[in-house]
Amino acid sequence: MSMSTLNICLLLLSVMLWASIFLVRYKGEIKDWYLNRFDRSPPPRPPEGKAMPEVSLPFRYDSTPPDKEE
């Protein structure tokens, strides 16, 4: 069974319509993602005179010995 020319044209039209709706709706998010992913500019520097905030690690480098029960 072969597809007619009308069916092929309708299929292509519907794919282009869905792609255009998607691009119009998510244009801002796509632009932000693209710039975040492919932009070569260096990350912003911290402000002068302010120390970086202390971030606690989810683990410790030193191990504590287990408690001994007597």
C-alpha cells in the first residue's frame, strides 16, 4: 500500500506545525540551554572583598574510630 502525495504533504505539514509550536512555546528555554551549553565565555568571578561561602561536604575525609563498648 503506497501513500498518496496528499498524505505525504499532510504528514510534512503536521510535523512542521508541531515543530513551530514547540519552538515558539519553548524559545526562551531553548535559548538559555543553548547559551549555557555552548557558550565559551568564562564563568562570572565572585565579587571583590567577599569570601566564597563555606559549603559542607556530604562526606568526611578523616574517619572516626567506632565507639568501644566495655
